[in-house]
Amino acid sequence: MSDETIRVLLADDHPVYRDGLAVLLGSIPGIEVAGTAADGAEAVERAADLQPDVVVMDVRMPGLDGIEATRRIVADSPHIGVVALTMSEEDATLFAAMRAGARGYLLKGAGQAEIVRAITAVAHGEAIFGPAVALRVAEFFQGSAVTSDPVFPQLTPREREILALVAAGRSNAQIASALFLSQKTVRNNVSNIFAKLHVADRAEAIVRARDAGLGR
């Protein structure tokens, strides 16, 4: 193999998608599929063993999820770039992947050229996001710049994040899945939110949150 070859580890719990992506990438000059993993724990183990240039990481996997696997891989081997590849369009999932150390984030509907471009960019130390994802990142930071004082300053950042999802109509189970929290933790946060906002129930909290611009 040439020194320019990018060695890639693919981590996805769906064998059809994983094997199909392996065949696709294996046909691209300059990319070598060094190995595959069926879950997060295996991805961490194989990354440590194979030391690929890039890990293409599914976010939602049984056992150890892709977010925690990314965190562990980056902590152990900072030179390995991680591209999160997922079906999830939730902002919470996107930012959780970024906080874990992912340098790329693509939706599974991305085409071959977009995936190859992301792998190549991340292998060379760049950060890259698909067009739709990049737009959401820009909108998030533009919104942060415009609003210097957060709404409901009595809430913690995590509580505001959960309130926004409540206002968007998400159930506790859906919020727990999106934020990679236990349902008990979400319930406790929701109770704290109700107490701090002096609201009696979820419906009243949603009205207050939407009036403040959350969850739209």
C-alpha cells in the first residue's frame, strides 16, 4: 500500500449497510478498509489494535453507543479521526458527537462522493459536515451570538436543552435516547424544570417554552 492510502475502520451494527459501505469504499483508490466492527465496544478494541486513520462510526449501536466509543477512541488515540455516520437528524445527537471528538458528521443518506470527501478531509486533520448538518451548525452558533442572555436563566444548560425537546413534543423516552441519558435522569430534570418555572404540568411548560422561542 502507498503511504497516501487512508486506512478506515467501519463501525455499524447493521451488517448489510456495513458490508455495503465496505465494498463501496474498498473500490475507491487511496482508501483501504482496515476492518469492521459491529458495536461500540468492538470499535474501541479494533481501533486500538488497527490504528486506522479514520473511523466511520454509527452513532446508535447496542451496548456501547457510538458517542461513547468516539470519546474513548479519541482519548486513547487523538490522531484517529472519527466521522459520525447516522440516521439521526437531532441537533442533540450532532452536538453530542462533536463534544465526544468527532471531526465529521454525515447522515446515512449521504452519497458516495460526500462520504469519501469527509473521510479524506478528516484523515488530513480537517473537520467536515454534510451540507444540511453544516447549515444547522451555522444556525445554532448564529442564534447563540444573537441571544447573549439565555432564556430561563434559572435553568442549567442541560435543563434548557431538555426543555427545548419537551417543547418540540418529545417524550421522556425520546429525550433520553437523543441525549444519551437514562429516563430517570430525564424525569429528574423535567421535575426540576417544572419547579424552577413554577408550572404545574408538561402542557404549561410547553406553552412557556414556546412563548420564549424554544422547540419551534
